[in-house]
Amino acid sequence: MHLQAEPEMSGKMVRCPSCQTKMQIPEFAPPPPSIESSTPWGNEKQHEIAGGDVPSNSASPQASVRLQRSGWAESDPTNPNMWLAFGIGLVFTIAWLGIMYPLQPPATKPVADYSGLQILANLFYKHFLVSAVNTMFFGWAMAILWLKIQKLRHQKEALLLDVLPREMGLEINPENVHLFIENVYALPPRLRDSLMVNRIRKALELYETRPNVSDVGSQMSSQSDIDSARIGSSFAMLKAFLWAIPILGFIGTVLGLSHAISGMNFANVDDVKAIIGSINNVTSGLGTAFDATLLGLVLAMFLNFPLNAMIKAEDDNLNEIDAFCNDVMLPRLNDAGSGVGLADKFGGGETGAFVEALVKALGSAQQELLTDLKAVTESVREQSFNLDRRADAHAVQVATEFSQTMLRMREEMTETVGASVAKTTEYVRTLASALQGLNSVLKDLGEKQVIIHQTKRKGWFGK
């Protein structure tokens, strides 16, 4: 087994994720060529701790025919068995209600005298149907979370594996990739069926078939999206429980209010005992209503915190796998690590020579095309620069001419308006003088008496 360990973990006791044997991490040497343990650590099992970056001669050309690989059946890494969770939740509900049953207070005991356990038992048995269903949903949800924790623990144990040992080579190329794939297949079945190991196996097998780092990166990115969507969908049932528990509490409230309203009977207002009994029925129904709501809200609150903590833990685990693939695996992949020419890949002979010559011709044509494109780009850039410069000069000229034209128009308008104002002032002054003379004449006429004699007009015949 190859296990990864940080230098600060030196000397600490850990448990092997494969055989569950306790062991002590050895001290890391300053320049560790490789750290191997020569002493069994219990149960005749040997372990190795991954050390420094050590080149190895184990990466030799593949001499035998590649073995046919079919992978392995992948189990669901995040969705637990719902029927198993239901069984655990059912057992929890029966056990809990069985514990609460003998703690119920006597019917004749006042509510004010209830002890803490009696209040808790009364909370579950006052409206038994709603409370039992809520308890069942809560136990079912907690069982799902517990099973998911076990799966997450298994995924974290797989993160300790040294899936890509540096003893096989500092880089992964088409010559030694089969060694890394065989190392993955040699892992214990319990640990190799994990998100990280499955993703690395698929990436290495794709790289073995098509040694292109870009394609491998795209494949791992797509696999990361698939894993993220799978993890997100695994919480659908839990979110449904988180929604249904308080809803059932409100249903219990409605039932309690209905019971309270149906208990109101004031037909005989003269009977005091009947009125008191009706009031007692109303208050009892209201108590049942509020207790059902309280139980639903409390259970939903206790479920919400572990649910969100589990969501964060699984997201963090997926982020660690993504970081390992992007920071450790992809940089070690080498596109040109095989050293095999195109002629050899196509079986040699005339076909291989023709393909190699064609590739060289295409490469030369592409280089010439890139050179021409660069020249055209420079020419277009120069023309664009000249066009921008001419546009700026034209804009400056237009702005200058426009400002000069506006200045001339303003001066001409000022002169025209000034002349018009002067003529208007002269006309007003003349009119004022004429009006003053007219006023004088009218004043003189007002002081004199004017007699008007009417002359008799003669007719046609002098009469």
C-alpha cells in the first residue's frame, strides 16, 4: 500500500485505510529519495509512505501486449440505501416512542405539576398520529445522514492513497502510463471504488488511448460536474423531510383548532358546569395545536444543522478531489513523452512516410499562413491607427470651424439686435413727443368753449 502523508504528520499514529491496522508514520528525511518500511506493521502487511520526488527507471517501453481492462462496478458514492435508512428510522421511532410511553403523566395531574420528562412525553403523545409521523420522518432523515457520513468517510480514506507514485516516473507519458493504470487496478477493491480513484482511472485510460492533455482535462471537468450533480441530487429526500416535518406540525395545529372549535357548546348559558367544560375542551384543543407545531419546528431545527454540515463536508471533499486532479495529476501528463514518430505509429513503410511528409507540409503551410496573417494584422493595425488619427484631426477642424461660425453669428446677431433696439427707441421717443403735444392741445381745448353751429341743409328745390 502506498499512502500519502504530510511532513508535519511524522511520528503520529494513524490507521491504515485498507487493513485498519494502527501504524506510526516514520520520520521524513531531509532529502528523502524514498521512504520504505522494511518491518511489518501488524498482520503481516507491508506499507509504504510516499516520499520525495524520486526519478525511477521502472518506466520502460511496454514489451507485452496491453491487457484488456474492463474497470469495475462502481457503487453509488453518495446515495445510501433508502430502505435500510427507512428500517433504521422505523426502529428509532418505535424505540423512542416506547421510551416516552411510561413517562406519560396521569390524566388527572395538572399541567403545571408536570416534570420535564412528563412534558416531553406529553408532547409526543398528546397528538400521537402527527407526532409519530414527524418522529418517523426525523429518524429516517437522520439515518440517511448517518449512512452518508459512512460513505464520506470512505471517500476521505481513499484520498490518503498514493495513486500516482513518483517511483514510477516524475511525469506520465504514453510509455509509462500503463504502469500507473496497473497500479490503480492493484489497489484494494474497497478503496479503489471511490470518486478520486475512479476519476483518475478514467483519465489515465483516456490518456493511454489518446495522449492529449486538453482532452483529459475536459474529461475530468465533465466528470467533476457529474459528481457534483450526483451529490446535489442525493440531498433531495432530506430536503423533502425538512419541508414535510414543519408542515405536519401545522397540520397538527389545524386539527387542534378544529377540535377546539368543535368543543365549544354554549347552548345552555344557565349551566355553569357545561360552560366550564366547553372552555376546558377549547383550551385542550389549543394546547394540542400549539404542541404539534412546536414539535415540528424543533425537529426541523435539529435536522437543519447536520443537513447543512453534511452538504458542506461533501462539497469540500469534491473540491479536494478537483484540486488533486488539477494541481497534481494534470501537470504530470506529458503530450510528447512517447518519442514515437508518425511513421512508426502508422506502421512504417510508404504510408507512414507519406503521412509524415504530409504533416510536415501542413506544418510549413500553417507557418506561412501565420506569417501572412501577422503581416496582414500589422497592416490593418497601421491603417486603423492612420484612420483614427485622421478622424481626430477632422473632428478638431470641425469643432474649430463650428466655434468660429457660432462666434460670427453671435456678433452679427448682437449688431442687428442693437440697431433694431436703437430704431425702436427713437420711434418710441418720437411717439412720446407726439403724445405730449397732443396732451397739450387737448389741455388747451379743455380750457376753451367751442360752439358748433349747425347749418340747415337745403333741399332739391331750395327749401
